[in-house]
Amino acid sequence: MKLTNYKLALVMSALFLSTSSIYATADGTDVTSILVNGKFNRTDGWTATKGSFDIDVKKQILEKWWTDWKAEQEVNNVENGIYKLEVQGFQFCHWDWAEAESEWNNGNGSPTFKARSKIKLNDQETIIQNVFACGPTNLKVGYKGSNYYVPNNSDAAISFFRIGLYNNEVQAIVKDNKLKIEFDCSEAGFWNCFYNLRLTYVCSEQSSQYDSICNAINNVDNTFIPRSPKLRSGYANPLVDHCYIADPTAVEYDGRLYVYGTNDSQQYESSDDNSYEKIKTLTIISTDDMVNWTYHGTIPVGTIAPWIYNSWAPSVVSRIEEDGKTHFYLYFSNGGFGTAVLTSTSPVGPWTSPLKKSLVDANTPGLNGCNVPFDPGAVIDDNGVGWIAFGGSTGRIAKLGKDMLSFDSEFINPHAQHHFEANELNFIGGKYVYTYNIDWEDHSDWTLSNEIPTACCMGYMVSSTPLDSTSWVYGNNYLKNAGDFKGFTYTNNHTHLHKYQGKWYVIYHTEMLQDDMGLDGGFRSLQVAEIKVDEQNVHIYPATVDKKGVNQIKPLNPYIVQQAETTAATEGICFKEGDVIGNMIAKVGKAFIRHGMPDNSVIMVRKVDFGEQSSKVSAMLKGKGTLSIHLDSYDSPAVASLNIDSTEWTDVEETCIISGIHNLVFNLEGSLEFDYWRFSNDASSSIKEIDDDGWSISNRINDKPSFNLMGQKVDPITYHGIFLHNGKKYILR
């Protein structure tokens, strides 16, 4: 049989793959041939996961104008090791050439200035160069700028590529014999153009240069092992120790407190310094005891609202609307340009962008000098009316429309002296309370109170008539900068005040976690303290920044489903998204990629009340490994070990007898994935069948909550199937 060149290439690729595990590829080998259409000389091989792209077979160019798009290709059974992806390519970042050049000339000169498109190799990525990054050349084709020419069509692009310009490179580690290449132009601007892709097998795991290249890729300091500041100390701060979160806001729903914040970890994963420009997600955690926090992952704001610059400093409120559902309104900073909003009918999503633009930005009429309308703070008063504050260097307050997506008043200036950022509104004792961050400047000209505020502290103002700009009266400084407290460094300041289960709390951020992780890039983490609030006289007393945090307000119940991502402390654990929004899966891995891996991978939850005695423990597991369970300390003897070797999710069960109140520690070994756990006792392990025919459940079930086997609250009056109530299992048919 005669083979075409195409079929021969496939056969050669198959031979390469089938022999790679036997005959090691030499370091530095060009392996572009393992890709289908790696040279862009055909139209197949690449899959569009967003929008569409064009391949000019004759010119061997992959490009697209005027749209957002993604193209990817996966190859399985490749040899493990380090790979390097190189491609020539650029991005035109503006609809107008003259304005684009002016933007570039006024920028910082970086080849990727204003560019957002990326090429990705497995979990690594690099930003594609700006079209103006070519610099002056002898070429006289394309768009003629003030100093030199740049490509403005594919023919011109070929000329620039052929003299070796616009080189982009990324390296990545392959450990599972899988390799994925992606062109991520999902925030594409106006033109992306790629040419001359090359894939190189840099070296194998056995190579002498492997470790040093791995360290360069991950920026790993293997001499430093990250330790949780919570695992051995008993601290409740920071709230979570496996990711960086800042700029808190919170809302209560169905008995839980949901906290949202800026996802500093997104910046940390790609930069040594927290300059915030990479952040386009928001993070969610929740609790019902103030010590054990459930990590719900991140909100992909950049995907939901691809027109944004960034997503920082959220503010969330909720209200039952006419459809009978609770609607959540999540306002956030669209970079420093403005304030945008997402909506949902669940505290964890899915979220949508109803306006498809900012709610307010620097171009909005009537701001009267508020040039940075960011850092929003929203509140719904006792009459169900929404209000919002925002601004940098000067604050503004406005009444929201009935839809919570528009304004129903002018923007008033509360005359917050030495205003910096971090706006928030509360409604306390029938009055409106506006909190804001006071700047770093000299405050000797302070006139609002006898006490001169400290540098970068949090202050508040009170009014009964918020649209009267002269009605706002300053209270006092209720939270000094973290650097004013022993053991903490100075950083910016942003807080959220919240009354939960009868107590007032202030949630704030510091750099405590990054300090314990050995970093100094400005990555922040959330903390909490109790704060005294006189609701009758509307006075907020100063709170203290410390590492200890707050007390647990109730024990954790082991006899209902508890998620693996509910933690009081972790070490050597990372999380990935599950199949359900807001559900995460725990596994062994680095939470902090710049350091080495701890010896143990552990999850601790605190003050678990087993009552008289448990009888069994079960956990939903997948993969291969062991989940061992320990009391009070991760190095105490195991009270149970659950083994798994399956590619399917399996509910693994073992006998486990525990009584009383203990901290509970899960030790993960191997490649297992961990979804949730629960204990049973003699009372809860048997299933009681309820016949609802003529039976009044409301008279038989008291007011304690009921849960399905996923730990979600259900209404036992209408729910059919197995549910847990007060530690016992019922089945309602």
C-alpha cells in the first residue's frame, strides 16, 4: 500500500510514541513531529475551545482578527521530562493603530505591555509580545508608525518573522506522559498572529540538568519547606493557609458565612511580586463555626466578563427578589478603572455578568473628581434599599436602583478626609456606616476628630441621611495598620465588618502567611478578630491584629457529610475543582510552588464532637493511596486507614471508634483524591424508613437542619431519598 506523506507522518509519530518508553529521546531533540499540524500547513490538529481561528496553509500562519478565541492540542503517551515550546507571534492590542502606538510609547517598554494573549504548555504560560515590540528595523512594510514599521497584515507579518522577530518561549514539566499546548487569546484585543512553532524535548528526569531547570520553571527554593502557621500552633489566623486572599467581604446565607476576596494566589503563581495585574478571579470560603473554613475555589471573573481589566476587592450583598429566590450581587473593582458587578442565585455560583460592562467607571458623568471609582462597598438597609460606596483618594456614595444594577441618586461626597481606598458600607442601629482606608500621608492637618489617625488605618463615618454630603460624622480609627502590631509587617489595609451568630467580627488582611512561607512579594491573607460595636450609639471600638484569631463558636459534627476542603489547617495539600460548582477535591501537592514539598500532606479540622462513640468512618476517594486518620496531631498513631486503588470514586469504609471532642487530622499518601468524609455511630448507621402517606413530617422532625449525603441542606417535607437529621439517617419514599 502506498502511503501519502500525511499518513507516513502519522506512522512515524506513532512509532515515536510507542518506542519512547523504551528508547529515551536525546536531550535537545526537536519533537514538533509528535503534534498534528505543528507547522500550520494543514487545517486539522487544533481544536477551538472558544471562538474560532484561521490557518493560512500557504503562509503557515495561525491567526485571527477581531475576536476572542482559544486553540489547543493534547498529546498522550509522550515521554516524561522537560519540554520547551517556541513560537513566533504577536498581538495587536487596540482597534486603532495610532492610539495603539501612543499607548505603547506611554507604557513601560515591556515586550508584553498591554498584551493579554498567552501560549501555554501544560501548567506553564507566557504572554505573547505586543506588535510594537519589534523595534526599529530595515523593513518598510506594514503600518508606518512615528519611528518604525510594524506588521498590519499576514504578508507583512511573514517579513518580520523571517528576520527572526517576535520570539516567545515557555518550558514545562511532563510527569504523567501528557502534553497540552494552548493558544489562549480569550482576551485577544484585535489581532493575534503565530508562525514557526517548535517543540523541543529539553531533557529527561534522569538528566543532570533536570532539577535545576525544574527549579527555574517553578522558582522553587528546595532549601525552604513551607510550614503552616496554624497546624502546630492552634492559631485560627489566617483563615486558610493554602492560598493567598485579600480585601474581604461577606454575606450570610442558610446559616453559613460566605467570605469573598481578591485572589492574590493568581498573581503569586506567575510573579515574584504582587502587582495585581494578573488577578482576574475572586476566591470564596465559608464557615459556620469561624475556625473550620470550606474552600469553594475561585470565580473565573475574566471568563465570565472577558471585557474586564482585573477583579479586585469585592463587596457582596443578597436579597430575596420577586421570584422568591435569594439573589446575590457581587460588586468588584474592574482594576482601578471602575466597579463592575456579577449576579447569582447561589453564594458559590454560577455567576453571570448582567451589564457586560462596568456599573461605574472613570468616564461616568457626575463623579466630580472621583477619577478612580473602584473598591466598592455595598449594603442593603432595613427597607431593602441598596447603597454603594466607591473611590480612591476621594470617596463617593450613591443609592442603587431597584434592580441593584443602576443608580437612583447622584454621587455624593461624604468628605472623608485623607481618603485612600477600601470603601465599605454597613447599616447599624438604623444608621449608615461608611468605613474607608485612611492614607499613608502626614495627618497633622486632620480636622475631623481630636485623635489624629495613624498611617494607613481604617476609619469610619456615620449618617442618618446618606445623600446629604454634610451629614457624615467621623467616628474613630477602628483598626490600625497590621505593621503597628508586634510580629506583623506594614501592608495596605482593607476590612469587612460583620455580625454573625450574635457577635461582631472584623475580617481584614495581613502578610502573615507569606512571611511564614518565606516570601516578601506583598501576597496577603485573610484574618479575623472579634470587634466591639455599640449598636445603639453606633460606635465601633478599636480591634487588635493578632495570630491567635477567634474562638470556635460550635463543634464540628462528624455525623453529616463534611467536605475534604473544609479545613482549620493544611500542609502539603492542593485543591482542584470538582464536578459541582463550589465543590473542591483535595490531593497531595504544593500549595506554594516557590518552595519544596513538606514531608507530610495533612488536613486538620478542629473540635470535632464524636459524642459517646463513633463506630465507622467512610470517605469518598479515587486514585491510589492511603488516607489515614489521626487524633489531635498528624504524628499521633492512626485510628483508621482507608486504602484506595481505583479510577472511580469509591466510598471506602472502616471501623473507627472515637469518643469525646478532638481535633481530627487526615494524612494523605500517594496519588489519591479526597472528596468528602463522614462518621457513623450505632444510631446514625441504621436507616429509618419513613412512610409519608398520612404522616405529618413537620410534627415529627424538629427545627434542626437536615442534609443529603453531599452535606447540602434539604427540606425533609419535600425531599425523597436518604437524608441525615440530628445524626440519624432517614429514607423518605
